[in-house]
Amino acid sequence: MKEKVQSFGRFLSGMVMPNIGAFIAWGLITAMFIATGWTPNEKLAAMVDPMLKYLLPLLIGYTGGRMVGGQRGAVVGAIASIGVIIGADIPMFLGVMIMGPLGGYCIKQFDKAIQGKVKAGFEMLVDNFSAGIIGGILAIIAFLLINPLCVALTNGMAAGVDFFVKAGLLPLAQIFIEPAKVLFLNNAINHGILTPLGIEQAGQAGKSIFFMLEANPGPGLGLLLAYCIAGKGTAKSSAPGAVIIHFLGGIHEIYFPYVMMNPILILAVIAGGITGSFVEGILGAGLVAAASPGSIIAFLLMTPKGGFFGTILGVACAAAVSFALSFVLLKATAKDEDNLDEAKDKVKAMKAGKSGKAAPALRKVNVSKIVFACDAGMGSSAMGATVLSKKLREAGLDIQVLHSSIEDIPRDVQIVVTHHELMERVKKAVPNAQLVTITNFMAAPEYDELVNQLNGLASAI
């Protein structure tokens, strides 16, 4: 069930994450040039509404179509998406998340049906007209049927969210957000759910608290600071570096293993998240666009004029509560799980299964490419690939290390490194690749074990 939820969430966030640069561009233009911005400019502010209503939804629809049906799917997905975009007074993110993939699916099925049946010389004619006809039909259906349904559904969701905001219950969403993050559903929640809601709210109010719910670096910062003081062994020694990567780099995945080592600490990050959201709500804080990655730098860059006090205090209060509770829990439990080495042994036992056998050694092949995979392929995998690549260079091994999302792992890869929570998804994506799982992105002992094994294989071959 967790794997299926991860996959579905990854699909939703996969339509948004490649286009985060466009969201940031819109956010910066909004923050700078609207009437209440840093440097109001009526002429330049005219770009804000078209970007929000047309550019961003079309990019999502195009990306969704491409994910399902390749380049032809992207074109048909974009055509289909314009049907739900036109005629709506609100940004139609929900609609394009339906029509984009649907367009990709339809053209993919059409191509399968006519494969090998088109006479020579007519390929381009069939390709172009099939994409145009299918895309046009889907656009009409989207305009007449899907658009009204999505408008009604979006308005209903907005009314429900508004109820929770006005009732002061929005901070309680952290009860679900933080545990889901630790299960590597952070991108799915942030970019698949909260970002579209935030865009809707920011389009009307100029800012949104939804951009802050998952991305607030405060809860993770407090947890890691507690480990710096009250942790043990490798966990304590690696925590300071994790603080920098999490708080300044915005890679939240770095603190997930520290929660897994002592699961009761989930209470600390939940409490921190609730506190941060409560403070931000009381002070009317919000960001103009998604803070991605979720670092304090991105938070401040996306903060509107006059909103720094609420943003900074929300992060600080979240960190303080998370730190205090984490410190108490670490002192109270004082278990061996505080040590990353113990977590590593547990993961090895999980991989060994009921048989109790150790994980298999690498097969003797001439390794030329290693891929570090994570959910989105942008944050933790990029960091892990950098660390592993450096260790390989120091060992004198000329092996290419790439980073990738799980769905985009090259099929010719020989070794894949990933977090153990994502192991099953990687196995399904590349069943023939050799898999190395880790529990800590920075100080994983598996890095050195892998380098030693590769050194041995290089000598044998």
C-alpha cells in the first residue's frame, strides 16, 4: 500500500516538479511588480495573471502528457489541457492534471493500435493528423464537460479549505504531513496537493500558507539540533552536517533516517510542524510561490513584502518546539537506535528477510555506471551522487555516478543506490540492476562497502 501511494504521489508531483522554475519565476515577478510588491510596476505586473492562468497549467498538462505518452503525448496533453483552461476564471491545475495524462494515454493507445499498419510514405501524415484530431476532440470534451466539473470541484475544495483556515484547524494537517514525509511522500504532498492549492490562494490573496505547510524547515532543524547535543555515535557526529544540508540546502530527506532510528521522535516533528503552522496562521504569513527546495533561503526569497516577521517566527517556533521535545525524548529513551550503525544492521536484516541470509555481494561485472535514485531525482539523490562520486574518485575508480528519479532510471544501469524505503519501487523499475540500499545520505557506511567491493571487482576483472 505504501509503495502504491508513493507511486501515485510521485506521478502527481512529477507533473509539477520539472516546472518549479516557472513557478518560482511567476512568484518572483508577483512579489516584485504587483501593487503591493517590492517595486510596483503596472506594466510588468500584467504578466502575472496570464502566467498563472495559462503558462503554468499548460506546462503541467504538457509534462503530464509526456510522462504517459512521450513527446507526442506531451503535445496532445497540452492540446487537451487548453480545453479546461479556457473559460475558467480560476487557474485550472486540477483539470490539467487530468487532461494532460489522459491526452498522453489516448495517443499512446492509438499508436499501439496502428503499429505496423500504416503504409510507407504516410507515417508523417498519420502522426500529425492523429495527434491533431485526438487532441482537438479531447479539448472539446474538456471544455464542455471536464471544465465545469473541475470548476465545481475546485470551488468545493476551496470552500472546505477556507473552513479549516477560518476555524484555525489547518495546523492539525501536520499530524498527517510529517509522518507522510518520513515515508518519502514529501514531494507528493507538497507538489501534488499543497502547491496547486497554494497557487489558487496566492492568485487571489498574493500569498498562501499552503506553500509553508510541508516546506517549513523548522521541525527538521530542531530534530537535528537535538541529535547534535543528545545523540549518540554516528548519529551525533553526522547531525551537524545534516543541519547545514537541511536548513540551507533544503533537502528534507536528510532528517528522515534520524526519525526512523527512533520512531517516537515523529511526535517531536509533528509538534514542531503544528506550532509553526499555528504561528504562521496567527500572523497571516504566507509565501508568494512554492519554496523548492524547502530551505530558509527559498523561504525568505518567496516571502512577500512585509511578511518576514511571520515567516521567520514560524520557522523559529517550529524549530524550538521540535528541538525541545526531541531532546527530551532522546534523553528519555537513550536506546541503541540512536546510532546509525544499529539502523544499518536493521536494514540489512530487513533485506535478508526471513531466511536470515546476508545481502548478496555485487556480481562480477565491469561496472561503468551507477545511478543514485530518489523520488524526484533532484534533492537527496543529487547529494548522494556527489558524496559517492567523490569516494570513487579518491579510490581511483573511473565510474560515472548519475542521479535520477526512480521512474527515469536508465535501463542499462548496472548498480542503483537508493534509500531502503524506496527499495521496492526501484526493484520494479530496474529488476536486472544490482541494488544497494542506505539509511543515511551523508554518512552511509554502505558507500565505503560499495567502493571496496568495486575495487575488488576491478582487480579481479
